[in-house]
Amino acid sequence: MNFLSYILPKLAWFIPLCILFFLVYIALQNRRDAIDDKNIQSEGIEIDAKILKVSYDSQQRINNHLVAVLTLDYKVGNISVIASRGVIFSILDKGKVKEGEVVRIKVSKQDHNKFLFVDYKSV
């Protein structure tokens, strides 16, 4: 018991410090992803992609909108790419967002696995 009362106050700063580092890491990752999305929006290559799979969110929490992860197949030059990204779209567009349909995307010039949806909001 004497050991615990000696060591716990010494380690009391460690847990908040770990949480702080984790939150800073998340903030930096989100900022980097936002910068990448802005670069894709301004300098990306606009192409058509075929929807291979639609996975809807099990807990829809946005009124009149659906949240889903789309797996797309597209070609950039001679390279065929299969990539996934989240999307938010109106419930009225549910008929347009189904397997086999074509959506417009903008693909990064540096990394062809990164893309944005032109007609819908990327998540």
C-alpha cells in the first residue's frame, strides 16, 4: 500500500499527457486530410467511376440524408483502381447511388487512391 501511495501521484500526469498527445495527433491528421481534399478539389483529375458496393451506415443520424461507404472502380491512365470513401447524399438520390451506377469523382494526381465526389459530399 505504501508503494501505491508513492507511485500513483508520480504517474498522475502520465494519463492526461497521453490523452493530450492522442488528441493532438487526431487534430493533425484531420488537418492534413482537409489540406489533401482542398488540393484534390483544385488540382484533381475529374473522371467517371463505377460503383461496386454500397454500404449504408447502420445508424442514420442525418435527417433526409443517407450516409454510406461507396467502393468504386475507376481508371486513371492505364491504372485500374478500386477504392472506398464515405459519402453523404440526399434521400432523393438513393436511386442514383446503387451498385453498377456511374458517379463523377476527382482523383488526386499524386495518389490515385485518394478521391472526392463531385456531386455529393465526401466524408
